[in-house]
Amino acid sequence: MKKIKNVIFIVLIIILNCNLVFGCSKGKDEPKGKLSILIQNNASQDVDVINTLIANYKKAHSQIEIKIENMTENEKIEKVTVDKPDYDVLICERNMMISMARQGYLSDISSNVSNNKMIDKFYNIVSTYGRIDDKYYGIGVMPYSLNFIYNRQQAAGYIKGADEIDLMSLLRMSKEKNIKIPVALPKEMDISLAVASMIADNIINEADLEKNFDVGREKYSKFGKMQEVFKFMNTLFKDYGVSADKFVLSDNSIVKKVESGEVPFALVTTLSSKEIDESKNIAVVNSNIVDGSKVNPPVIIDHLVCQLQNAKNKDEVVRFLDYLSDDESYKTLGKEGIITGNRSANSQLKGLQSQMIWAISVANENNIIFYHNLPYKMKPHIIEQTKNLINGAYSGNEWQTIVDKTYTEKK
């Protein structure tokens, strides 16, 4: 009996060793893949998160050779991705995604969005940013919203009996008390553009902008809602003192000063969430800016991950998109106090951080920031006009000027 037991024991060891050997051999025989990624505008504030996600992906898939290239010239990006099929993935802004998708240069990734249950795992705005008409062409990486925050005690001293302070009350207080407004915005977002975006969110139907994307001078000239945005900016300048010298540039450290009461309020984004912790002294301003309305603040996603139509390594693209659709990819960020678009990762946030998630969690297509639904060639002309407005130079013809400058034929 003892001999039989010994024989069985020896056989089991042999089987186990064989499994280990073959298992190791199998791992070594896994095919080595390639993935080439082109990133538009690598200077935006969300790029650190993108780089972190890609670095973590490299660790999990060390057998894949990943090439990353950054490019800032928009026209050059469209040209090289079409003329030279050297790239598999394009990480770009929404307006570039719309332009390239409608020219047939991007792949429809609707099946990936559906198979990975992205609608359930992520807030609606993440998939909405990547949707054009009824198809998905991109996955949003890092949504963030514009938020005025204020110190509860300081504001209560200025605005008596206010349970919830709205933006117009805050601006009125700023004018009457001659208080400067510190701003901590991504460096690529001009303060005048931020003001215009909060107004546009209350006035414009973003679906109309998407539907009429890059329709040209004649049709854009008839889009009068845009001029209403600039008209209201002029109202804010005249009646509420919202001018260029009202704002003071700052950084994310301004959150601590609002917390201590050193300054009563500031304009920040949810990218500042790591500085907020579990604050009990800070609240978020109700952002309705038009009387009788209560509109969520605009939500920005600066980068969307898209599959190029002529990608050579389509299987590796799918693997990468699967990774970006997985809860586990974002949980480390959530533990660091970073607000993402992933529901599971954000469930780890507490206090004011969880309050700031609200704008992102309920956002829909009408909270897409307006200039992402306009051609990227328009943006410098929009900034030029919005800067004029917060310096008091209102012409009543801002939108037409933007359209004319965008579509003036080059000689």
C-alpha cells in the first residue's frame, strides 16, 4: 500500500512539472504585437493621465511593441494619418474626430463600446463625446468640468440667507465688493473662452452644432444662437464687471486658499480634485447663468482614443480599447483622488470630491463644450473675439467675424 502511494505521489509531481514547463513555453510563444499611437496636442492637462494609462498598459502587455508620437499641427495630423498608414490609434480632440470620421478616415468602434458595456461602466458623457450621429468613433479618456467653488463662511457673510449660491449672485458680490476671481484652468484654455463656454452651455443646443459641423460660411452665418452667447458676455461685462482685470491667474493650490478662507471663491476644474480632499468649508456654485434656468456646467474631454481606418494592427487596437474600457485601469487613479469618467473608480472619492463628480455624472450631449463641436480652425478666431469682449470691445458682429475669418479663401 505504501509503495502504491509513493508511485501516485511521483506521478503527480511529474504531471505538475510538465504543466509548469509547457505553461512557461506557451507564455514564451505568445506572438509579439505592435501598436503605433499618434497623440494630438500633448501639452494639455489631461496628458499625464493618458501617459499613465499607456505606461500601465505597457506593463500588462510587455510583449507588445508600442510606438508613441506627438504632433501639434492639426492639418499635418490629418495628412500623415491618411497618406502614411503608419499609425493605428489617433488620440485627438472631438472636432478632429468629427472631421476625420466624416471623411471616412476613422473606424466605427460601436461594437467595442457595446461589448465592453461602456455605457454601464462609465458616465454617459464619456461615450457621448465619442459619438457622431448614432455611431461611436472614440473613447473619452479624462472628463473634467468647470466649477466655481466658494468658502461657505466667507460667502455667507456677503450673501445673506443663501442656502445655495448661484453664479449670478457670486458675480454680483464680486462686483459690489471689488473682489478678484482667481482662476486655475488648463493652460490651453483662455479665461475668456471659459466664460463663453459656461454661457454657451445655457444657450446653445450642441446637437445643432454637431449636425452642422463645418457647413461653411453661408450656413454658419445663419446660426444666430452663437451671437447670443457673445451678447450675453457683453451683459456680464457691463452689468457684472466680468472683465479681463477681474480674473487673477493661479494654479491648483488656490483650492487650499479657498478652504482656509484666504480667498472667498475661485474658478477651477475637477482636475483640481486632488487638492480638495474631504473639505467641509468649500461648496460648488450652482452654475446657471441665465435667469430661470438651471444648467449643468460644460464638461471637457480633451482627448478621445480613435482607431484609424487604415490601421495595420487592428487586433492590437481592439486589445488597447478593451483595456481603456476596463474598470481596473482607472482604480489606481481613483485612489489618488483623481476624478475620472469611470463609475467604479470614482466611488472611492469622498466629500467635496464626490460632490464635484455630479456635473460629470449627469452630463449629456448638451454639456459638450461648444468649441469641440466647431471646426478646430475656428478656435483661434473664437478666442480673439472672446478676449475682445472681456476687454469691453463688443461689436454685435462677433460670430460673423469668426465665420468670415475661418472661411476666407487663402490667396
